[in-house]
Amino acid sequence: MSAYLLSERDFGRVAKVVRTVEGETQRAAIPNVSSRVIPQPVSITFRNDSSETIPAYGCLAITGAEQNDDRLIFVKGEKPSSTACKSYAVNGPVDVEKNRYGQCFTSSWTRVLYDTGTPEPGDLYGPKASQWTISKDSNAIVACLGILDEDKRIMLAQFLAAPAACRFYIGTTTGAVTAGTGFHVSSLTALDGGAVPDPDHTGPDTWNVGNAAADGDGYAIDTAKVGKIIGWADGTLHPLDFPCPA
């Protein structure tokens, strides 16, 4: 078999044709449904700037964007790491070797690889350091819609709107907590393996956690306990799962 190398400009043209054909094929597979009522996800061209091949449906971190001499605009993708990243995408149905170009998705619904467990509709998943698969309760960027292939660990997922994006942490309360009253936690650890927010207080480091009734009637905790904390896009932390007095 002969191999051909495409220029960035030609790659962009071919990718556009492929997206059109895939969309028409999918619409044709659904009988008696107008194409006008089947929204198709829009892909973005990316370049694999990592040292590895990005697997089909793998999650990648977006580290920037460029426009080449042929006016092809693309984003740069790398493997998720412990370095904080605000934008992520999911690769399309083709493996992409290093320094090569591919198509990725950042909105609507998508197929995506997950790591372990049995995802349920509504479960939140996101990137995790040093892996192409997404993980449950880890810097959530998508909500599971269902499993498509259990053996290959491929789910169908819906991207979360930016304001709904969140991260998950583990922290230890510094003492007893009264229901409806904010509290402090220490030893804050991100479940996605990434960096944690700067502490609100130092010497020792502690973080403020909201605990109002609006956060779920507020937690009452009788002593220092380890629990799960959710961090919203606005930077605030709130209790998600803590052991409470009997």
C-alpha cells in the first residue's frame, strides 16, 4: 500500500469533505427523520503536539491555537497533565500520531473513552493527568448519556456548558462543623491529579468551603472528617459528600 502525505491545506479540505459525508451517512441511517432536526457536532482541526499517538475518542488538553501560511486555523492538543488547563477536547474516530492533524470536538455530544467502572446516565466525567481516557468525578467536562461499547470503554457523552464545569477534591475538615455554617478544610487534593486552588489562609494552609442551606441543607460534622468537595467555575468550594453524625 502506498502512503501519501497531505499538506495542511489539503488536510483541511479532506477533513471538511469527511465531516459532510459522515453527517449524511448518519442521517440516512435514521428512517423518516428530517436532516433538519438532527444537530451534528462541529469538529475543530487540531495538531497533536504530544509525544504519543492520541487514540480515537481520547481526551486532549488544548494548549493554544495557530494559523499557518495556508490560512488553516487549528488548535494544539497535548496529553492532560497536572498542569492546569481550562480547555479540553475529544478526538474524533481516528488515531492521530504526533505532529499530525486530526479533528476534535469541544461541544454538543461526542463519543469518548472512559477509564474504569460502569458509567450511568448523568454521571460526570473529565480529564485526568497522564491519561487519554476520562475519569469519573475528575475535572468534569461531560455528562454520560450511556455506554456505546463496554469492551472498548466508549461512552456517549454531552459536553457541559462552561458555567457548569466543575472539579472534585478531597479535603479534611479542621474540626466540628455546624449545619448551615461554612467551614475550613486542609490537605486539599484534586481527584484529577491536577493543581489545587491557592489556599484562603496560610500557616497552616486551609480552604474555605460554603455550607449554606442552598448547598444541600448544610452539613453537620461532629469532628475532623475526610470528604468530597466540588469546586465550581466561579472558584467557590462546596461540600459534596461528608460523613454526618448519626
